[in-house]
Amino acid sequence: MEQRTLIVTVQPDWRGALRAAGRAAEARHYQGERLNFETPEAFFSHLTARRWALVRLLLGAGEVSVRDLARRAERDVRRVHEDVTTLAALGLAERTERGGVVCPFTDIHVDMHLREAV
């Protein structure tokens, strides 16, 4: 499996975040992939504690069925399926041809900078 890195940022300037992602994509060496949220509220509404727990269970686990993931997380299969759908839409998880789920990243870095309101 190739080594993929995801950098999650919280940056209100989405155009700047898009430019940074474009520069990283054009670099000679792999710079990681990026996912940006404009506000901390958007970040936390999409990446809840339960979804992060699923990502942690998936990191390095290879392909896992949704039912097995729910068992590992000690959660309801239906709710885990809903969370996996959200994680897949964000790019944090991928569905396999056999219906399983996998986290394509070996490293996920979250960069969130909070500063005083002006």
C-alpha cells in the first residue's frame, strides 16, 4: 500500500487553501492531500468524535466490513454505515468493490489555528 498523507486544515480563506492544495499537487515530490474547512464549527460538525474513532479504527486495518467496523466500535451498524458514508464523501474513507471500507491514508495531520477575534 502506498504511503498517503492527509492534511486537514481549518482556514476561512478557502481560496488560499485551494491555492495551497494546487501548489502541493504540482510539486515534484508528494506533498500530501488536503481537506479544508472554513470554520471550526464546520470541522466539528463533519468530523465528530465518533467519526474520528472510526477513522482511528480504520488506520492501518486494511479493508474492513461495515458490520465488523461497527462491532469494533461497539456501535449500531446503521449509524456506522451513515458515518462511513460521510467519511467517504469527505475522502477520509473509501468503499471497496466488495462493499468494505478502508482508510487510504497512513498519516492524518490536523492543522487548526485559533486566534483572537479582531
